[in-house]
Amino acid sequence: MPTVGFLFSKKEWLYLAILAALLLIVLPASVDIFRLNLIGKYLTYAFVALGLVLLWGNGGILSLGQGIFFGLGGYCMAMFLKLEASTPEATKIQSTPGIPDFMDWNQVTALPFWWQPFHSFTFTLLAIILVPSVFAFIIGAAMFKRRVGGVYFAIITQAVAAILTILIIGQQGYTGGVNGITDLRTLLGWDIRTDSAKLILYFINAGLLIGVLLLAQAVRMSKFGRLLIAMRDREDRVRFSGYDVSNFKIFIFCLAAAISAIGGAMFTLQVGFMSPSFVGIVPSIEMVIFAAVGGRLSLFGAIYGALLVNAAKTTFSESFPELWLFAMGGLFIAVVMAFPFGLAGVVKDYVEPFVARRLPVLLGRGRAPQPQAAQ
Amino acid sequence: MQPIGQTPKEFILSIDALTVSFDGFKAVNDLSLYVDENEIRVIIGPNGAGKTTVLDLICGRTKATSGSIKFEGRELTKMREHEIVHAGVGRKFQNPSIYEDLTVFENLELSFPRGRSVFGALAFRRDQEVIDRVEEVAEMIFLKDQLRTDAAILSHGQKQWLEIGMLLIQKPRLLMLDEPVAGMSVAERVKTADLLNTITKNQSVIVIEHDMKFVEDIAHRVTVLHQGKVLSEGTMDRVKHDPKVVEVYLGH
């Protein structure tokens, strides 16, 4: 029978080691804290990309609204941090002290009831996972039970992303509106704006990302993972083999949502604010591009894709801000046309055979090959 | 032909007054059909007679407009597709419907009737029972040496066998095959007839087929459909000489 070893093949364990070394040793050792914080921000998008590999790459379900879940996770974290920053002492100049500043500006005079539980850190951690999961469950159940799929599902997720953005902007007394929730300071008394905090948060983020990668791989290696591929290819055959296909789709959509939400929460912690500009249609599509560039079938590819596209975005948009969106669109088209399996496909088709040919030479020098496109 | 004096209990499948209409067009029109335990029933008829639609209705892919389908006393028209599978009805599609991106082993394994819920699938372990059963079925469908092959590169006939194997591993009590030998070479046809003869012993089967030689080989009874209705029913010999059948179907 196909033998794969524990979770990964030997080759994939090597890739994991390379990734871990890059994220945990090479990058922290070679860039300053400002750049490292920026990389940490990119890596929060990698969570979304990992979810998309499961959902879109393996399951064939394209969601153009993953920003919804990234945003919900991020907002849950931001609400907790905002409440911690809004002590009566810190806000005593407000007409209602003890509530977030944007509420005061909008003539809100008491903390809304649904903000109350976010005083509790435990509740917040649970909410970061559960709020997006429940929301995904509702969307998923409404769509998949009615057999809505393909383009229609993609369009509906996009519409939901747009609606959520409009809702957040419109209800600015409760959500901070278009500016989002800003001026976040401490997490349980620990100042998250300092360089040392940013370094620690970077490592927490990278560690969580690798943890999620292992979790996603475990799902892929289970029978559930093979069923996802089977559903993508022959949904009817799966249904007529006795599986309730909609339940499987709902589950994977919820899982991808929960993973995205972890990224969103880590984004809030590292960047120090959350706003509707990370929820809507454009960021959601960008997240799909990260997964597509990295290779929608590859978990490793998703992480490298998120890193590379964001690094390119930062570099490029500093010099040509108005051209970036065109460049990104062009990149997406180019990848889909020329490299449907993204960077991971390029590595598999060109780099791996090359390394295999040169391996004896490399081994002669006593060095392991460096096969990933990490440059 | 008509089940006079018999209670529906004796049939494994009883279809009564089944009608399905698509925008006013009645693809199946007041159809009644009864299949005995361990009977091999072949459905023939010209194109558009409603043969595949009948299978779609039984397995829940199409919802009936009116009428009833009872399988071992349970009403199928009210059940969802996967529940009908759980009840013991297995269906092979006309074109080979297999998972091309997975291996032959994985194709069969996914059809093994265990771990069919979300968490069941997450917790599913490939134990010896699964491996033994997959190998046993692979042997029957002539694919024992191809277990690790990607299903995409199998020949057309092998894909048909694989899908039959995916049904066998579920141990259905009613097996429905839609043109199992279509597109096969002569050698593959002979092998498939052997395979069907083996697997259909002590098994209720409904087969749709055009190949008259093949039908004669396997059928216990034949039902001829025409314009969504039963035109004739009985042994192959009887049906073959029915003037109505000759006129609309065999005569052409």
C-alpha cells in the first residue's frame, strides 16, 4: 500500500525543516525588527493561504471571501485589546470614560452588550475561533445544503465580504468604522508596541503557523483529505458512495475559516490595529492570489506564496503605488496560464529533477540541497 | 408480468405509478416495475425511453413528481442520496465515474462502507480489514496488480471495472448498472460478462444495456421501456417476439 511515513514523506520533512529554519532562524537573524514585524504581518496572510489550500486546492471550493474570517478573528482580538486600552483612567477626558474612544466620538454612552464578554481573555481566545467558525457554518450550511457551488459560491462569498465591510463602516459607533479599531497598546498588561514584544509575537506567529501547517497536513493525510479530492473530481460518485457531501464541505469551510481567523488575530497583535480594509473583496482576492502563486495544492507553497507576493507588494508599491494592482492582476493571470500549480509546481517539475541529477555531487560536498524557492 | 395476488413484501424493489415530469415532459410516465430478490433484471429500450431516468429516480438523483419506490419496504422517494446508499442500493454510472487523481487502492478504500461521517472520515484508519477487503475486490475486478496505479491512466474498460468494484465493496443488496459494457473491446466484454455472472449470483441487479447478446447472456427477465412506460416485460424470448417491441425497438 502507499507508504508515506508519519504525516509527511521524507522529502516533505526536509522541506518542513527548511521552512522552520528560514522562519525561526534565518529571517530573525538577518533582518531588523521593523522588517521582521513586516514579515510577521505577511505570515498572518499565510494562515489564510493554508486554509485556501485545503478548501480550494484540495476541496475545489473557491471562496473569494476569506477576508471575512481573517477580519472576524482580527476584530475579536482588537475588541479585547481596545477594552484593555480603554480604562476609565486612560479615557477620563471622554464624556463617557471607560468605553473605547471611537464610541465616545460617536455619542455612544455605554458599552454595547456584545462588547462586554470581550473583557475576558479566555472568551476572546474562544471567540477568535468560534465566531468565524459559526459564521462559516451558517454560510456553508445555507449554500452547500442547497448544492450551491462553483462560481456561484465564489460570488456569494464575495457579496458577504462586501456586506460585512459595509456593515462595519456603517456602524462606526460600534465598530470604529472605516478607521477600524486603532491605538491598541497592551495584552494583559504587556506592551505589544515594544521591539521585544514584536520579536516574541513574531515567534509565536511563526510557531502557530507551523502548527497549523501540521494540522492541515494531518487533515490531508486522513481519509477526509482523500475524500476532498474525490469530491473535487466526482462529487456525484462520492454522494452515491454513501457520503453526505454537504457536511464535508461545511466542515472544511469552517476549518479554513478558523485557520484564517488565527491569522487575523495575530495580525491585530503584530500590526496594532484592525480595519475593514482587511475584510473586503480586494484583500480576499489577494489572499487567493497568495495561494495560487505558491501553488494551490501545496501547503508549503501557500506560505512561500504569501511571503513572496507581499514582499513584492511592499517593494513595488513603494515605488509605483498606482501600478501595483495591475502588476498583481498580471501576476495572477500569468501564474494561472503558465504555472497552474504555482511555485510548488515549478519546484516539483524543474528544481527537484535538477537536484536529483546533482544530488551525488552535492552529497559529495556534504551539503543538503536547498530546493525551495525561498529567495 | 403483473404482480397479481402477491404482496409488495416479496419484492426487493417495487415501483408503483412512478411519474417524473420535466417542464411538462413526462420522462417517466405512470411506471410500475417489480424486482424479485436475487433477480437480474435488464431494462432495454430506445434512446430517450427513460431508462437512465428510472435509475436516477431509484437512487435519489432525480426527485419523483408522483408515485412510490419501495426498497425492502422502505420508501426511497423521501430519502436523500446517501441514505439510499446506506439502505443498500448501489449505482454505477453510464460513463466511468471514478476518482482520477487517486490510486485504485484509494478509490476502493473510499467506497468501503465505514467512516462515512465527517469525524468518522477524520478518524478512519487503514486497518487490515480494509486492506484485505480492497485486495479481495481488486482481485475480482482484475486490478490486483494495479492497486497503486493512478486511476486516471487506466484503460476505459479498467475504469468500468473499477467503478463496479467500488460498488461491490459496499455490498449493496440492489446493484444498478448503467451500460456496464459500453465502449469496451470484445475481450473486455467477455471478461465483464464473466465478472457480472460471478457477482450477480444471489444478488438483485438492475442493468441497462443495449448489447442484445449480452442481455441474452445475463437477463432473468427483461423490461422494455418506451416513452417512459413499460412496453413489454418477461423473459428475453417472450420480449423478443413481442410485435410491439419489434416495431419500436428491435426491428430498427
